Amino acid sequence: MNGIAVLHLITELDIGGAQTALVRLLAGMRRDCFSPTVACLYNGDATIAQRIRALNIPVVDLGMTAKWRWDAFWRLYRLLRRGQPAILHTWMFHANIPGRVLGRLAGVPIVISSERTMGQESRFRYAVNRITLPLADRVICVSERVADFAARVIGVPPSKLVVIPNGVPLESFQPGNRAEVRALLGIGLSKPIIGTVGRLQPVKGIHDLLKAFAHLVTGHPEAILLVIGEGPQRTQLEALAQELGISQRVHFLGSRTDVSRLLSGMDIFVLPSVWEGMPNAVLEAMAVGLPVVATAVGGTPELVVDGVTGLLVRPGNPLALAETLAALLRDSDQRRKMGRAGRERVVQCFGVERVVEQTERLYERLLAEKGIEPTNKVQFR
């Protein structure tokens, strides 16, 4: 690799939205123009790290095994001084802050941060974010709603904001063989399947989905719910399904590498999140032709056109979610129309190639602003 050296700094490399977006970006970028290295504060041997290494991109684990391991920041500073990247691109809050400070101290010409969510952060985090903002050249947001939030709440100057939505590798997510997937799952073709994908943590609202499903099965006793993903709430959610009397109809599948295939066996995709930035799971479901029922939070309404590609509901309302799912289960024609419209929307607007192109253009603009010629290539060592 002999392109402009870029260091991507991310908190950790287990499966998640930011991590998935990072590996998809790296897979598509021109390696003759940009020479990437990835550093993480911890979890350098996790699933996404392995995928990045498979792309022949180095991954450096900074060894922050506990919050008090400040020596990880010293290792980051040395990595920046030794490698002298032209661009430091940080992902997630815990990477943004040290990346801005240490990037400038190490003399990195271009520092780009990311804002990917609209979570309820603490006042301390907002303050630290705001104080270090002058050290960043640009802040990439994954949706217009996140950009608006970053400007209003965090205080990011509009001149520094750039919106680059998530994207889907369309060759990997497309309508598949429904019967084949049903056979794999051991579920008959006549049984309606509702599915969700995401990390099992409170923000994803799976507890609301289970309560909604308990209402739903009274009118649709053959319905099945698939929950794909792992996380700290799994045991609690399995206990809730048992308490609600739906454990026989809810399948917790854990973390899977064949999500694109499993989606093709579903009838409806649902995402009941409390907040979101720009959910990859919704994009993936739309790409395989599924109608989507989701909460109208964060950047989700920028993906799901209500009444066209899916249906939007208020967060935290299991009964409304159940009624919306039931209405869509009763109307197979509407499901097919929404599924087709969703696929078309992703193809037109959310292919991963657009993410790569927009990111490369941003890099090139900033390189030009700093007077760094693409022909003067630097190898990250």
C-alpha cells in the first residue's frame, strides 16, 4: 500500500453499527489513493477486527483493558508520531476525544470525528465534546437528524458538519430463497415470521417488542419472532419472554454471520429502538425486500418512508407496535409493495459505494485545504 496514510481510531471492534460501517468503508476505498490502518482502544481480536485484517489492513489494539489504563493513550500518541498519518478519522465518543487531543499534539494535519447517535449523553460528555470540537476539522454525521442534534445540543459549528449516511453492500443483501431459509430454521412457509436484528441492550427496545408480540399472538397464534443478536440484556429478555408466556414462539438466535440470508425468511422486519442514528439493520432489511415497522426516532424516518416502504410508530408504545404489526400481517399485498419500494430506495440512495465516494471526496477536499498533494504519498509505518 502506498496511498495517503489514514489512521482510523475506534473504541472497540466487536459487532456494532459503527464497526460495521467502518469495515464496509475500508472494503470499498481505493487502496492506491489511501493507505489505512485501524487502531482500537480494546477488543482488537473481536469479529470486526478479523474482518478488517482479512482485507490486509493492519489492526492495532491499544490495550485499554480497564478505564484507568491511561497508558493506552501514550501508545496512541506514539503510534501517531511514528506513523505520521495525514488523516486521523475517529469513530465513537471514546475515540473522538483522545483522537482530537492526541492527534493535534502529534501533529496530524487532518482530524475527522464522527457523531453516530442521538443518545442521552451526560452533561460531562457534552462539555468535553464541546471543548475539544475546535481540534476537529470536520464532524461526520450519519443522518440529517444527527447533524441537527450535533449542532443544537453539542454545539458543533454547521461549517464543520458533513452528513454521510450508512450504506449497504447490495451484492450481499438482496432478496433470497424464502423456502430455503424456512427449511433451515425448521419453520413452515405458512407461519408468519417477524424479525429484528441488533445488539441486545436497552436502547434497542426489545423489551417493548416482546410486550408487543405478546399482544400480537392473541390474534396471530402462529406468528414467530426471531431475535438476532447478542448483548448484555439477553438473559433478562429471555426471562421476560418466559414471563409473558411467549417463549415457545420467540427464537433468540444470538450473533449470526448469515443475517442477509435469514432476513429473506421473514415477512416483516421490526426495529423498536428508543433512539437511533442511522440503523444499518433497517437498511439491510429494506435491501432484501422486507417491509419495515420501526419507531420514528433519530435517522430512521430518513430511511423508512411511512406508508411507502414501511410503517413508523412512536417509541415506548408496545400496544401501538402490536397493532401496526398485526395490520401489516393481515395485508400481504401491502407487504409486497412496501418490500419492493424499500429495495428500490436502498438501491437508489444507500448503496455502500456512495458512502465510499463521499468519504473519499471529503478526504480529498481536506487534503487540498491543507496543501497535501495526493502524489506526495506517505506510508503509515
